[in-house]
Amino acid sequence: MKLTIIEAGRVPAPLDARFESYPDMFRAMFDASGLPFTYEVISACDGAELPDPAGLEGIVITGSPAGVYEDHAWLEPLRAFIRKAHAARTPMLGICFGHQIMAEALGGEVRKSEKGWGMGRHRYRVVERPGFMADAPETLAIACSHQDQVIVPPPGAEVVLASEFAPHAGLFYDTGQALSFQPHPEFRDEFALELAQLRRGRAPDAVVDRAVASFAEASDSALLRDYIARFMTAAAARR
């Protein structure tokens, strides 16, 4: 299955010499699932033309420092692409910013949360278990890094992951062909830890300190990765 990775942002400059790009993080994540994925990358954040999503096998929308409410020329074409992909039932995954812009493009509400920064390893309740998550445990501990949140999910989106901090942290759409998560299963701990440290001075020190300490808890990213890979292959088979 060929995944078209829509690059919506880049690794912060202080970290880009030591860590791979966001598309490369997704390549590594999907490769680790053991399923036969191939990849292409389209840099939407650079204004690259987006293809007709009806002709694609699967779509992944990455994280970004941008907010969906900001004024960037590439955001409206991306919203239109998401709506067309959803209508065409093209398998589609969004992570962090990808989660937010999918929700916003399809009728939800996204804004900077009054709760402030979410970072470090957060624990999420598994609220619902669609088939690809049938064997999911009660909770999943995954790294996150965000201020913006989906405040109101769009019509037809079921919450599958939630926490007190992020009540709409995972959404599965009623077509069965679209899935998104606020946390980052593609992040290696080394990167997520450095990203949290990079927020010092922008986020309160106590928030950063808690984030750094949270990486002592074991990660469930491999579980979420496998659920995502199952979703992608099942959604492709249904087209």
C-alpha cells in the first residue's frame, strides 16, 4: 500500500540536524509495523500542489507548528483536499495538526486551549474500540506536544481516545475511512524529550519538568502504531 505523506510542517530548527523529518518519522513508524507500505511525500507547507485524493491509496497528514486558524496560503487547499479525500473514502490519517485540520475541515471546532501546553507522555483512555482496536487496553500512554485542541468534533466523528486534558484526542469517522489522533505515535522518546525541553521559556517550567519526568513511564506507541497500520490496510481493502 502506498501512503502519500502530506508534510504540514518541519522539525524545529534547533533539532533538525539531529533528528529525521516528520515524513521520515512516519516512514520509520509504518516500516516497524512489518506491513508492506511504500511512500511519497508532498510538502503542502511549501505550497506544493496536492493531487486528486480519489486516486491515492492512503493519506497521512503530519504535525505542524501552524495553527488551523492562522493565515497561511496552503491551508485552504489542504482543507479542500481533506474534504475531497473524505468524500472519496480514501484512507486518511491525521496526527496532531493533521488531527486538528481534519476535524476543522469536516465541520469541527479547533482553537488554542485555555488548558495551555500538553507535552510529555500523556495517558489516554480508550473510549471506543473499532475493529482495528478490538484488543486495545484500557489506556494508552503516548507522547504529545500541543496547545491547540479539537474542542468540538465534526459530525460523524466518534471519540476513541480521551483524557481530562484532551477530551477529543482520537477520532474515528463514520465512513470507516478516516482516523486521527492528537498524540504522536511516530515520535521517538529522544525527540519528544528534546521537544519538551525546547518549550522551556514558552511553557511554564513546572509543565516542562512534568513532561520530562513523564518519560520514565513506558510508551504504548508501538500498540497505537499497529492499530493505525491495521486501520490503513482494512480501509484500503474496503475501497
